[in-house]
Amino acid sequence: MSAPRLEIRLDLIEANTRTIVDQLAPLGIAVSGVTKAALGSPEVARALLRGGVAGLADSRVENIERMRASGINCEILLIRSPMLSQVSRVVQAADASCNSELSVMTALSEEAVRQHKRHGVLLMVELGDLREGILAEDIHCMIERIQALAGITLIGIGTNLACQNGVIPDQSKMAEFSSLAREAELQSSSTFRMVSGGNSANLPWALGEGAIIGRVDHLRLGESLLLGTDPTTGSVLPGLRNNAFALFGEVIESKLKPSRPWGALGRTTFDTANNARACRSRLDARKSVLVALGHQDTDPGGIGPPAGFAILGASSDHLVVEALDWLPQVGPEIRFGLSYSALLRSMTSPFVSKEYLPRGVATPVVKCG
Ligand SMILES: *Cc1c(COP(=O)(O)O)cnc(C)c1O
């Protein structure tokens, strides 16, 4: 086995998915499993499907093409507005896409006609987080224009909170979204197939006591299914596991070193909050471990060391770790937990090998030899 390495427990992803899908089904909410943090990994996509998602969703057409090439033929939604330069690939690979620009939907329409296909449009509505979406006052006019486009089916409306400004999808936001959906259905005398209320940040609302689900019948879930966490708090959601992914790095140097740097000090390339210069105040020696992991492999600010180790800082290729109890030798691997951003970066890095574990046979926290 090689390091750095991402171990992926497909059984835990499937179990998380099953837990959430089963809790949302009685509320009338279907789930699209979001694969973007897994780089559209077909193995991860299949674990989500085994767990019961109704379809898949990804923000990149490249990832959707990767899943299609592996034979996945379920409904796939592109959850970022298509780039005009990729419209042809989007119509080819995705069944539907999130949209907020008429020029893009017009291009999708022309391309769908050309490809003798129908492309679904989920019209995104801005509810205050200030990322994607049209303003509520423009819904009616926009829907009339979409309905006039050949080759396009308006599948419904969607919204996305908690991603740009951390606006929480609480009961009042979701009630507002439901009434927008109902009004839009009335005005356009149609029934939407999908009223997509949001992402993993919506789970505390949807599964909370006394939630009024209203017209919402769909969520797009990534982080909660993959990492088990609520993005707005980082805490593990009830009944979910947060150890489906683990990153292993190999120890390449292990020494007792002074805990304070010496010489004139300037800035460093990766001089972020993560590089814990606070340790400068300490004079005693410390057990310093160098792990072959860096910004090219992961987001060092988003990885968690095992008990007995503390991360002191990272650069492109080196992670400096303090061993608090015992000093490992050169050669063993150390296991790290991952945040969403660390997972995304590790999945994307060509230096990190991906090891899929179908069943519970995870490698120990510090593995020798
Ligand atoms: C990333 C994304 C999601 C999934 O978000 P999670 O927090 O991972 O559940 C849903 N919808 C859109 C539009 C996204 O960009």
C-alpha cells in the first residue's frame, strides 16, 4: 500500500445514506446523493445508490461524465449552473441542471433540440445566502420564458442556503420557500416534480421536532452522507458515522527538536492560522514528527490527528506534527480524519491513492511497517 492514501469505507457511506433516506421518506422528501466531494467516484456513487438515494447530483460535468462512463444510468442533476462553453456536454451527460440565467437555458434548449433530448431545469431561487438563484419577484416572469423553450422541461424550483454567508435554512426560510413554490405552481398552472429545499444544512430543520415540511419534497445531500456531519456546526448528526474516510500519511522524519525556531523570522508561503507559531514561546524540546503530507495532498487545516498527536503546521509537502506521548519511528503511517474541504482536496489530488474498503477492515490509527 502507498501513502498518502485515502481509505474509503463504502459500507459506512451506504449506512449513513440508508439512515437519512429512511428518516426523510416518511416526510415525503427524496434525496439526490451529491458526489462532488468524491470527485464523482463511481464506487462512492454506487454506495449512495445502494443506500437508497433517488438519484445523484454533482457540480462538475467532468464528474458526471466519469459516472456515466462507468455505467451509472440513474437520474443525475448538475448542481451548478452550466457554463455556456459546456452546454453540449451537459445535455449529453446530465438529465437536468440547476439554472438561474435565461441565456444559459436558451443555449440548453437549442442544444437539447439538436441532440433530440429533453433537458430538465431546476430553477434556483435566491433566499438570502447570496450565492446562486433568481430573486423571488422574478420567478413568475422567468417561468413563462422557460415554458416557451423547446427541449426544456421545468422540473421545479430549488434553493441553496448555508454555503456563501452561512444563512441557516430554518423553519421561516423553508416556509417562505414553500409558499414561493406554491405560488409559482398556481401562476404557471403546473405541478412541479421537484421542490428542492437545499443541502445537508437543511437536515436539522427537516428532522427536527415539529418541522413543517410544506411543499419541499427533495434535498441534495453530500456532506451528511459522506462525512456524517452538519455543515453549519461541524457536529456529527444523530445516527450517522463520521469515519467513512481516513487519510494516511507516512512518517519521514522523527526527532527530538527545540520547540522554538531560531534566526530572524519572515513570512512563510503557507503562513495561515494553521501554522502554529504560538509554540515559539516554549523553550523545551519536543518530539517532532514529519509526515509526507501537505497542501498538495489535502487541506492541512481540515485534518484531525489521532489522540496523542498535534498538528503544528504544513507546507506544500510536509506536515509537522508534535508527538505528545511517544515518538514513532520513520516508516509507519499516521491516520487523520477529514473535514469536507480536506476530503475534497484529497480526492482531487493525484498524489493521494484511493483505497476502497467494502467492509469494516479499517487500518489502525498508527500502522507500523
Ligand atoms: C454542494 C451542494 C450541495 C450539497 O451540499 P452538502 O452540504 O454537501 O450536502 C447541494 N446543492 C448545491 C447547489 C451544492 O452546490
